Amino acid sequence: MSRHLISKNETLGSEIIVGWDNPINTYFCQWFYEEDLLDMIGESFSEYCNIEKFKSKLSSMGVELSEEIIETLEKDKDNSRPRTSLQNMINGIFN
């Protein structure tokens, strides 16, 4: 799993983290406030396996990704290890 900090507000104590979760084959975004997870997208198997769909969802929530972070996320996905047969089987059960 990759994790990249894309926004941090020291005054408000908030952070936004994005990344690629290979075992469940999805991009994800997490919103934190003072170390507490407030919200998350990308929790389901293959929910956001397409970067354009992920960008569109984040944009609708007021979060814009830089071209640099988009390239990094795509590299994270491309460079991830192939999922195991067990991961694929579990993915098939829940999809």
C-alpha cells in the first residue's frame, strides 16, 4: 500500500492522504483530523481502480490532485506486486 500526504493544515490539524491499496485493487483517500480518521473513499474491492474515476470523485468532493501526485499514484499501481491467487479469490467473492 502506498500513502502520500497531499494536504496538511497545521492550524486545523487536518491531513488528506491518498494512495494505492494493492490487495483490494483500489486508489483510496483518507481525511484525518488530529489523528482521527474522519472519512475515507476506496474501501471496497476495485472501487477506484481507474485513476480518472478516482480523480473525478475527489474533484466532486473539492479535492484536486496535482499532475505529480497522479503520476506517482499510477506508478504505485504499475509497480505493485501481482495479487496472489488468494487475494484474487477473495476479490471474486466480494465482487
